[in-house]
Amino acid sequence: MTNTSDKSNKKKDDPTGLHKGLTSYGDSGFSLFLRKAFVKGAGFTDNALDRPVIGIANTGSAFNPCHGNMPQLIEAVKRGVMLAGGLPMDFPTISIHESFASPTSMYLRNLMSMDTEEMIRAQPMDAVILIGGCDKTVPAQLMGAASAGIPAIQLVTGSMLTGSYRSERVGACTDCRRFWGKYRADEINDQEIAEVNNQLVASVGTCSVMGTASTMACVAEALGMMVPGGASPPAVTADRIRVAERTGATAVAMALSGLTPDKIMTVKAFENALRVLLAIGGSTNGVIHLTAIAGRLGIDLSLDRLDALGRETPVLIDLKPSGQFYMEDFHAAGGLHALLRELKPLLHLDTMTVTGRTLGEELESAGPGFPQAVVRSFSDPIYPQGGIAVLRGNLAPDGAIIKQSAANPDLMEHEGRAVVFENIEDLVLRIDDDALDVKADDVLVLKHIGPTGASMPEAGYIPIPKKLARAGVKDMVRVSDGRMSGTAGGTIVLHVTPESAIGGPLAYVRNGDRIRLSVKKREISLLVSDEELARRVLESPVMRPTAPRGYRHLFLKTVTQADKGVDFDFLRPSDI
Ligand code: FES
């Protein structure tokens, strides 16, 4: 029978191909006979069925334009598998798009990871190719594959092309937010914003800046889970199709050698991935996702380690939202290899990759770099430290983060009066009210958008109140227990842990309290005494939300906090 235990490694007598994971009829010979009869109904020959079976997780969906090139990728992946002597079998799983998932894509990431893991376990395959792209899909697939334990390789759909609005280059979604801010401030009118809307997404593929999708693509390559050079080719290019073909061929070799995710995604590999996350000015969401993926393998990523790495890892990529370029420019500049060459002294070069060679060997064979403007050298960084800093204090005893590379330097040492919104509904109701008592140097606080509070939506990018936006205010200190899109920027404190919905200190912040942010000291503090806070806890105790049934019941009962990756507690190995 199939060995489906966590982190299984291939043994000599383990069943392979169609012999794996037979359906339980109490007669294994009959089970195989029946399976073959059915698959032959689709026209397969015994010759084809005797080959290593390579599963392909197909996340194509009309609701997911970021995966709009899925048919071409699957065709190329299959070609690669067959050229290498394998049998490709694609199968559907859940697909999640950021703008088509309600209430938020984060609510569904763990469900997709469970779907991915269980379909890998349930169906006979010797290796699996995971095709994802949009923000939550790659983390979900890597989490699922890490738990399933068979050889696995990541392919991403690739970034979209940039568009042009009145001769200005634009791309989702940093420019989406920039233009929407202008619209809110009455700087552009209805017709202009409609024209912008037509240009922001110029093709299928993932967001064209260093948002969460691009971040996870780079991080997956740095982890060693993707063919070298696989992160950067845009969705509609020949390079992307060639990466897909190489992915197919590599998966067959992995099936034969039994190269499982636990041999690739080691503690050292996660450190490499964190270095890359910091050096690309990557999405804050990358921290949560990497923590969740590592957690599936029994590896605890600590925020303190992230911060320590950040102090010695500068931001070197000049991409929006921290810089000026787009993903297609990064690809033209040599992609991730150009960055890894610069980071080489800081990397563990002996980590394994899907090719069966180490990161150092792959880097060596990629050859020398060439002059380009997107990847900076150590002596000329975009930002002298890593993109993300970890904050602590009585407002976030278990940590919070800020994307310092995309924050306003004038606000990073700031003390201000709290203007509190109790939840998203309260925010929507009052943020643009001209009667709102708010000034530019106040601190906007949004509660109840943490994991259990609201499935952690990307609402941490609290809009600037309209009356201040009209007066020219572009940024304010904002604090919440939610997330922010990787494409957004501003002086925004996120992932405050523990969250307000389970009684974290954020729950007890009141209008008029003073809040101090010091990125230099890594501090986020509520300037209220312990005695007063204890009094507020007694006065208005917080009840953890529950749901009577279904997936929401499971979610609210078992979801962990941001510092544990917002995974379900029962999906992490039981020994950590
Ligand atoms: Fe899919 Fe941005 S919405 S990557």
C-alpha cells in the first residue's frame, strides 16, 4: 500500500505509478485491474501507464485571471514530462484570486492547502507539479506539498505585462492604489479613473510589481522548490513556456530520485528565503506564508530571527512598491540570479534545489551577470536594511511588522493620538465623514481584522480620511491586526499579535490614547498604564468569535495567530 505518512522518503519496494494508493476494495489485484480499466477508457496504453506518473495541480479558473495562461502552461509541462519519459496527469484543485474571494482570500488559503495535500495523497502520482501564481495559491500549494511529502516542484504563472495611461507606465496594483488615492482626493475625475482601470492589468498573469505573488515566486525559487530562473519570466513570454517545459522534465527526475520537499525546504533554505524576502522589499504577507510553510515541516521561523537578518540584508531590488521598476524589468535584468549573485556572501549555498544540485552549483552555472539598473549592489542599496522590520511593545507583545522600505521616513519615529475604528464596518461608516475628529499627525487604529476577527483581510492599508486626503495628506501612521497587500506602501503597522478579537491589547485602545512608533527602537507602544489596561479588560472582556457549522466553524476554532503563520493548529506536525 502507499506510504502516505508525513515526510515519507522513497523506499525500494514502495509502489510507484498507478500502483500507488490503491482504492480499498480488500483485493489489491482487483483494485489495480479496475483502475487500469477506467483509465484505459480515456485511451491510454499499457506503455503509457507503466511510466512514472506526474500529477499536475491545475488551478485554472475563469474567476482567476492571474492564472489565465494555465492551458498553455499545462501543455508545456506535459511536453516536458513526456520528453523525460513520464506520464503527465493534471487534476483540478481550488483556485483563489485576490479580488474574487469573499470575505478575503486568506480565509481560503488553508482550505486550498488541505485540498492540495489530500488530492496529492489520494491519487497515484510519483511527483507533483504545483501550478500557482496569485497571492495565496503558491503558499497553499507549498504548505500542502510539504505535508503530503512526495517529490514536488513549483511553477508560477508569471507576472502580467504593464500598461500605459496617457504615456505613463502603469501596473497592478501599486498604481491601482496610487490612482485611487488621487481619485479620493479629487485630483482626477470619473472618466480618468475609468481609463486607468482599463490599463492597470495589461495581460493575464500576476501583479506586475513586487507584491505577494512576485514575492512568493522569488521566495519559492530561493527555497529551491522551483527550477532556477523560474520566478521572473512574465506570463505571456516564451521564457515562461520554456520554464514550464523544464519543470515537467525536472519533475520526472525528482520522481525517480525521490527528492522530497523536506530535503529541499530545510532550516537553511528558509533562511535563504527570508534573506531574499528582505532584499526584494517583498510583501509582508511573505512572512506569514513562509512561517506557515515552515510550520508544516516542523520548522519554527521566529520574528526575532527575521529582524536580525533584516538588519544586515539591504533592499537591492528597485521594484515598486519600494522602488520604481516592474517584474518584466527584473526579468530582463537577469531575474533572481542577479539578486542571488549580490546576496551570495549571506546565503547558505549548500542547500538542495529541485534539480538535485545545490543553490551554489546552480548559481555557478548561471554564469556572470551583466550591467543593468534593477538589481543594485551592496554599496548602492535601495534601502540600507531589509524591507521588513519587526516591532514589539505592550501593544504587540507577540510582535507586529512594518514594511519600512515602503514607509514614510518622517513618520517612522512618531507619537500621536489614536483615532480608533472598532471594525471594518465602523471604518467604512466613518472614515470619510467630514465630522470625523482626525488630524494628519494622529494614528489610525483598526481593530478586529486579525485571523479570527475577520480572516485577516488586506484592510491594514487604512485609507487616508477624505478630508485629509483633499488637504494633501498622503500618509499617516496606521496600526491594525490585519494584513496589507504586498503592492501597497505607507507607514503601516500590521499583524499586531495577539489580535484584538481574542483579547490582545489592541482590543483596549481608545480614542485619544497616545501611541508611539519607533522603527529605530523596533517599538510599538500604547502609552497607557498597565493598571488602566487591566481595568479596561475587566470592564469590557473580549469573547473569541465562533461559528455554528461548516468551514467557518473549523477556521475560527483552529486558526493560529500571525506569528504561527495563520495556519490551522492541527495541520502542523504534532511534535512542534
Ligand atoms: Fe493575483 Fe495580484 S491579484 S497576483
